[in-house]
Amino acid sequence: MAEASISPSASGSSTTAHLPLVVYVLTVGTFLMGTAEFIVAGLLPEIAADYNVSVAQVGMAITLFAVGMIFGAPAVALLTLRMPKRITLMLSLVIFAIGHLIAALTTDFAVLLISRVISAVATSSFWTIAAVVASKAAGSTASGRALGIVIGGGMLANVLGVPLGSIAGQIAGWRGPFWALAIIAALLAIAIVKLVPAEAPGQTIPRIRDEFAGLRSIRLWLSLLGCITVNAGALSVYSFIAPLLTEHTGLTSQFIPIALALFGVASLIGSIFGGRIGDRYPHTMPMFTAGISALASAGLLAFSSIPAAALLMFTLLGLVGLAANPVLTSLAVGYGGNSPTLASSMVVSFFNVGTALGTWFAGMLIETQLGVLAPALVGVVFSVLTFVPVVTIAVLERRRPILRNTFVAASEVV
């Protein structure tokens, strides 16, 4: 069976060993990147007032960031393929810092939008390389656990980074958080240079041809499809929970931050434990979380008029809705073969495609007779669709298991 191909070693002491320090340094980086991606959402009125534009126009700063992530990840991955990963991580942080310095200094709204794209490209590059470096540092039997912690840094940003940035922006002006992000990124770049190990002498230099060769793997594309459906299912609900709770459930707007915090804390826990469990059961675990996610979204539909039940279902969705992300990332990196960098970059892109697709469908359907219940229905549909790629991968692995050998090979790539 496919599970058995990795579980013997996964059940050993390696699964309980401490992860390398570099994994946690990379987690600080993803926390920084996650904060930057959504910081504008907490500062919309302040930025709009400063530039004398509408809140909807400022929202383009979020949209363009996502677009930069989608297209920037694979492009930068190929352009920096022969560059040492330690240097790529450092340069990503430096460019990220420059982008935020431009945003903090400019008085031109168009320049602000351009700076967001620059920062997004740097962010996508960091996410891509961080996944590969963390996976390699942790080893094949603990890569899922390491990726769960690294991805958890991005989720912690929604719990802590974005709210703190919003509060700081209200106190010191919206430019203050951008200055802080730039300074922290510069300091983190120094830490990366010191802590990320250099490539071993004589290591084979990756070739673009090899990267594209890895794209022939049907299992890689199935993993990427799972990235789309998982994010679309959970984040379609997350993005539109405010109108559902206020217009349908009957809660006041004061409960919205509480609901978002509950979702964020639950997502962080789910990501960490999801990666740990996924190291042992890389195929069963995504099926389990997809099923519970579908039930949570359906429960939100059924019990949305009951405040306590609605909050409970939303929190449950946070716990399981994104918990498979570390596993899917690990699968994609593994199925990328001996040159997983492009595969890792595509994970970043496809997660953002899922976010865009889910929120687009939810936003479109919310204008129909479904109203504010539409996002929950979209969440059910995409959660169910997740079974298509993850079950297919499990069947293929049962017939011809290649997961363990692929992970071992991927873990040897710096």
C-alpha cells in the first residue's frame, strides 16, 4: 500500500526529532510575507483617504499582489535556477524590503500599486525556495512536518501580523507598518545568509530542461489541482464570512474579528498537525480533511442562523480547510523529481489560483438568490472536488508506489 511506503521510517525517531533551526527562520520569513500580502486589507480606509481614491481602488493593491504571486513564482524560479538558494532567499528579502520602502515613501498611487507587484514577486520567490530548503533540511521523513510549520508562519500572519499591522497603521499612519516590514525583511536577510547552509561542493547544477521534464508527472498535476480546490473551498468562505454572520446569523460587526481570529488560530493548529500527520499518511490525510471541510461548510449552511453553531462550523473549517496544504506541497515537491524548484513555485501559483477562483465564484453567486449563503455552498463544492485529485493520486500510488523514492531524491536537492 502507498502509506506503507513511507510509514515505517516515518514512525521512527525521525518524526519526533527536533527540526533544524533554519526551518523556524524560514517560518519567520513566511510570517513576514503573509503579513505583507494582506496588510492592505486592514488599512483600506487610511490608504484611500491618503491618496483620495476609493476603497475599491485600494483593493487593487491586494488583487495585484495575488497576480504577482501567480505569475512571479514560476518565472523567478526559472530565472534563479542556477543561483544558490541561500542567495536567492536573501535577494528575495532585499527586493521585498525595497518594494515596501517604495510604498512607504511614494505619494503616487500608481507607484504604490507597482511596488505591490514588486513585493509579490519577491514573496513568491521566497515561498518557492523556502519550501525546497525546509523540505531538504528536515529530510524525507519529516518534510511534511517542516512544511507544516513553514506554511503555518503564513497562517500566523492572519492571526497576529495583519491585526497588529492594522492597529499600528491606525496609530502611526498606514506607512508605519510598511516601514516595519522593510526593516524586518532586511534583518531577516542577514539571518538567512548566516543560517541557510551553502550548497555542497560538486553538486549537480540544475537545468531548465530537467525542471520542465518534471512537469510530465501526472501526479504532480494532480497535487497542484488539489492545491486549487483546497484553497478555493476554504478561502471562499473565509473571504465572505462577514456578510454571512452579520446579515444572516444576526451577529454584530464586533464579532467579525473574533470569528476571523478563531479561524486563523484553528488554521495554524491544523497546518502544524496536518504536516505531522501527513508525513505518516500522505494520501489518507487530504481525503479526511476534504470530507470534514465539506461537512463544515454544509454545517455552516444548515446552522447559519444559530450564532454559536455558525462560529463553531467556521472554526472547524479553519482547523481542517487548509490543513492539507503542507501535504500537497510536500507531494508536489516530491513529484517534481530531482529538480523540484519549478514544482514548488507552481504550488505557490496554484494556491493563489485557488484563492482567486474560489472568491470569484463566491462573489459572483452572492449577487444571486443564494445571497450571503453562496460562499458556504461554494466551499462545499470545492471540498468535494478535492476528492478527485487526492483519490486518484492514492490509487496511482497503490498500483505503482514511487512516493518514497521521489521524496528521498527531492530531499537531496538543495
